[in-house]
Amino acid sequence: MNSVILFDGECVLCSKWVPFVIKRDPNAYFKFCSVQSPKGQELLKSTGMPTTVYQTMVLLKNGTPFYRSEAFFEVIKDLNKPWPWLRVLRFFPLKLRDWVYNRIALNRYKLFGKYDYCMIPTEDISDRFIE
């Protein structure tokens, strides 16, 4: 089963993360779903996450949800080299990693901007998205 990355489709940073992963995931291991879509809302509910305020990327991998820094590290683990090397940063305690993650997530619109619409995938990558 492919892993599904739930992302905030209105967030510029989150929307840039998607093509970054696609470019480094030649085996198309990851699928993507905007949290604003009906399927994204359904998947968020299934993990117990709020469906109106989005403060973390969620990775669903073989039915197991990963959040915040753990989601990030699980994603980069499966990307082409050199990105998996960033996993050495996991030696920092989870509490610290998630604190840093939360600071970025809570300020992402201010720091990176916000789209008035969700990302619309191009035809060549549309099969990577779950609607």
C-alpha cells in the first residue's frame, strides 16, 4: 500500500512540500491528499485530528498515522539520497523536535503565505493525488 501525505492545500510551504517529495520519490511510493478535500476531511476524522484547523502534516503509512516531526522523518526516510541522512536529527528529543515543528506550523501562513485556493495538480502528477 502507498503512504498518504495529508497536507494543507492553502499553505504555500505545504504545497511546495508536495512537488519536493514527488521529485525525490521516483517509485511513486507517496500519494497526496489536501486536508480541504472531502477525502482529506474523512482521513483526518479517521485519525481523530481536527477538520477545521490544520496544524500538522499527517502521514498515513500502512494505516498508521504519523504527525509533526515523526511524519517528516518517515517521509524523508523513503526519499532518494541524500535526504534520508536528515534522520540523524532524530537524536533530538521528540518534544523538542515537535516544539520546533509547531513553531513553524503555527506561523506558516505569516512566514510563507497562503493561497486562496488549494493546489491543483498538473496532469503529469494527478495520479499521485487522492480526491
